[in-house]
Amino acid sequence: MPELSKEAKQRLQNLFKCGQFTIRWGFVPLVLYLGFKRGADPGMPEPTILSDRMPSE
């Protein structure tokens, strides 16, 4: 394996930190977005943000 300079190691470390941050904070919003974009399965009510917060009667 080739030796990396100190600057290259720092850049790779920064890149991995940014990737880790993106995965940690982006996964749940991505799943929610894809779920709302796809819509409900046949026979199920449409998903809405307010339906989880409103008491059902």
C-alpha cells in the first residue's frame, strides 16, 4: 500500500467524517421521503404527517 502524506490522510479522514455525518442524519429523512413519495399500499390509508399527531375518533 502506498504511503500517504499527512495532508492526504487528513483529507481522507475529513471525507469519512462527512460521509458518516451524512449517513447518520440523512437515512431517516430519506426513508420518510421515499415512503411518502411511493404512497400507501392498496387498501391502506394515505400517509400524512398530521395523521400521526391527531387523535383518531
